[in-house]
Amino acid sequence: MATNNPFNNAAYLLKFVKNNTFNVLVKPNSSKNEIVGYDESRCAVKINIKAEPEKGKANLELVKFLRKLLKKEVRIVSGLTGHLKVVRIF
């Protein structure tokens, strides 16, 4: 499925990785999983996630989305209960 979203690619995301980590600002309950930009004030990549923020569903969906996009193992290392998260690439 082709997309016109210039942010939805690994090269865009990797620009913000420092020491194998990056900040993510998650918006759950969205219409689709996608990177929508970068929040300068929070130094975080903005990502919309389809899953609801209950029982870790949005976190799991975020990890699956990032794994598929980056083709690498990723884990949320901070922010499991909030919108702002720190993600590590392994």
C-alpha cells in the first residue's frame, strides 16, 4: 500500500535517534498507524496509533509498528503509561 506521507519511513525516523534511543509522542485511537511529524518543543517524533490506550494495547501496537518500519528490535524503556515515551533500538 503506497502512502503520500513523507514522514512514514525509517530514514525520517532515524534522523532523531541518539544513542539508539528516541522520544515518541503517541496519539492512540487514531484512524491508522503512521508517523505524522516531529514535536520540536518535546523533541519527540509524533506517531498516531490505531489501538486504544487500555491494558498496554497502544504500546504493543507502537512496538509492532516500529519493528516493521525499522526492521529491528525495539522496546519502550520509559513512558509506559503516558503519551511521551522513550524507545530504544536494539
